[in-house]
Amino acid sequence: MTIERVVVVGGGLAGVSAARELRDRGYDGAVTLIDKDAHPYDRPPLSKDFLLGKIGEDELGLAKPTWYDDASIDLRTGLTAVALRSATGAVELSDGSSVHADAVILALGADARPLGDTQAPHIHVLRTLADARALRDNLVSGARLAIVGGGLIGAEVASSARALGVEVELIEPFDPPLASAVGVDLAHSLHRMHVESGIRVHKSGVREIRSAGGDVIVELTDGTTVTADDVLVGIGSVPVTEMASDAGLEVDGGIVVDSAARTSNPAVFAAGDSARTRLPDGALLRRKEHWEAAKFGGHAAAAAVLGQPQPSPSADWFWSDRHGVHVEGVGSMTAEGTTVLRPYRDDDCGRIQMAFNVRGDTLLGAAAIDGGLAVRAARRLIDKGTAVTAEDLADPTFDLRRLRRS
Ligand SMILES: Cc1cc2nc3c(=O)[nH]c(=O)nc-3n(C[C@H](O)[C@H](O)[C@H](O)COP(=O)(O)OP(=O)(O)OC[C@H]3O[C@@H](n4cnc5c(N)ncnc54)[C@H](O)[C@@H]3O)c2cc1C
């Protein structure tokens, strides 16, 4: 069947990447990109430089404003797609109009997982630019911020808020959080940085969050009460799947896709934080909620729509920034294997800079603090299945790129 129009629902990274990839692969049919927000923007800066006031809204765009016209992308913002009629190929929009599509790419992202009344003015989540604006306006020196959740977003906001002179209390039941992403040892180092930068850390769950007078009260399960001017709830995300399930697509903790972004409907594809991959053996992977995975998913969906070869997959990779350090992780730190630690070079205290997860001579995962080049080298080793030794990995003077060449 000739694909005359592709409709991409969701103008986040996955959706914009899909639209761009359609054009890069030579598709010259119609492409409509729909987003309920005012313009397509990038999310990682929302917890970092945007919150810190280092960059403005005009620097968040996923593409130059002129690119959409230049690439003949029919960008429709401020409109919510409300239904997908699989039988007719129509995507119905919140203004009552509908767009016909021969192929639909769902790139709907995720919503922040709520706790308490996140509609209340001083109880925040952080997923959208509007969320970031509301939070940033209140992060003034001396303000009190309680953060529920010490994962990636909670930790980044804690760091940004502290840098702005905010009094931060971080509530997290696991010690250390993030162990599944970077391994236990690096997770401990990262979690300690909160205390070192003056953040009060509570190892506890949360019983209740409520507003009282001008304050927000967080009741912890350990009996402590935290009183703050604002609370950020950073406890993960929920994939946006309602439209997909209403349209009869398979949904199971995400819109289920195969490794080529195909859903259970041959004319519908899904990518990014809203999608979840099922392997050929039937195993469902964890939803990938990282920037690069969303971009790759968009590319994969575009390739699948056009029936072209898929982009080459690579081990999952993510980054995070906090307390002046840059963290990167690649592959799996949770797959069954042995941990190998690498200390910083020339560090008398033997502090750990990098952790590896190894099974036999196979590298499964790696993570580092301020070690981006080594993580990227590790990624090549994982992708190529290059044999490694624990001695080389543990040696801070050993350049992993040497193995890449061997
Ligand atoms: C604050 C923050 C910081 C982050 N930092 C990092 C980081 O440092 N490193 C990293 O690797 N990853 C980071 N991430 C994760 C990364 O940004 C996401 O994985 C990525 O944005 C996912 O892209 P997406 O396109 O799938 O979803 P989104 O970016 O959520 O885009 C989905 C879009 O779909 C639109 N939409 C949804 N439903 C509809 C509808 N019915 N009609 C029309 N439009 C709709 C939404 O408005 C949204 O614009 C961060 C995320 C956040 C929120």
C-alpha cells in the first residue's frame, strides 16, 4: 500500500525524531505532527539548566522553528489527539477535526506518577515545560523544598535547587536509589553527594502530602514530618496509553511493540516513553525512559513505516547531571554478573569512578561518574561482544578504547 500521509501523535523527542527520520530517509508524502503542548521541546534541561535559569524557553526547541516548514512537516500544536479510528485510519483531534493517516506513529510519552494532590499550587511534578516554569518560579534562595523520590529527576532537581540556595529535604525509601542503573557502589557515592551538599536526606516512605496554611506538610512513614514551601513528587512516570487501548492495540505497561516499533495493528507504530518492547521469545522488556532510546525509537518507527531496514541497535545509554558531576550508564547493571570497580586515577582515597557488570569475559553494563569517554568505549565493547578481563576494567590507567581496536 502506498503511504500518502503519516500522522505522528506526540511532538516530544520520539515524535520529532520520527518525523525527521521520515524525511531523512527520503519520504516525500505528507507528515502531520500533532502535540497538545505549544511547541516541541526537549525535556532533560527542564531539571537542569532551565531550572537553574541558565537557558531560556527559546533554547529548548527540538528543532529550529523554521525546520518544520522547511521539511514540509504539518505541525499542529495546542491540539490533543482524542481518538484513533483504526478501521478508517482517522486520528480525531480535540477541535473536532480529524486527520486521515495511512500510518500512525504514537509517540505519546508519559505522565509524571502522581502522589497527593499534584493539582495543588505548591505540590509539583516535573514532566512538562509548564511544570518546570511553576517549580522554577518558587526556587528562590532560602525557600524550603521537599522532594519525594531520589531517582534521576528527584536527584537532579535536588542538586539544581541546592545550587539556587534552596533548603532541600529529600525523601527516599531506598538507600541507595539508582542502584539498578549504575550499580550499588556508584549509587552510594551519588547519594552521598546530596548530604555533602547540604541536603537533608530521609530514608523513608511517604504516608501523606497535604497543604496547611501556606505550607506543605509531608508525613513520612517513619513518623517524621517535613514542612516545606513546595514539594516535588518525583516517583517515576506512567506511560500514556489510553488512546492506544481504546483503539484496541495491545497495551501492557506501555504500548506493546516489536523491536521494529510495530504495534499489534499493522498501520500503527509506537516509540519513546509510551512504548514497551516485546522480544520474539515473548519477553516484555522494561519500558525505556531515556532520551536516546526515545530518539532511536522514533527512527525505528519511521523505518518500519517505510518498510526500510531498521537502524542498528546499540546498548541502552543514559546520562544525568547533579552536584557538578556528569553520570553515564550503558547496558545492564542488573543482569546476572559480577561487579568490577575502577577507582579514580591518582586518587589516594581509592574512590570509585566506574562500575562494570561482567559475566565471564562478556561486558554487560558500565556506569561512570565523569567518565563519558570510557562509558562510550564500554558501549562499543558491549555492542561487539568484545572479550574483556576484570584486570583491565579495574585498572584506571587502562584505556578501554585499546580493546575496541583489538
Ligand atoms: C525533567 C526531565 C529530565 C530528563 N533528563 C534526562 C536525562 O538527563 N537523560 C536522559 O537520558 N533522559 C532524560 N529524561 C527522559 C527523556 O527526556 C525522555 O525519555 C524523552 O523525553 C521521551 O520522549 P518521548 O517523545 O517519548 O516523550 P515526551 O517527551 O513525553 O513527549 C510526548 C509528547 O506527546 C504529547 N502528547 C501526549 N498525548 C498526546 C495527545 N493525545 N495528543 C497530542 N499530543 C500528545 C505530549 O504533549 C508530549 O509533548 C528526562 C525527562 C524529564 C521529564
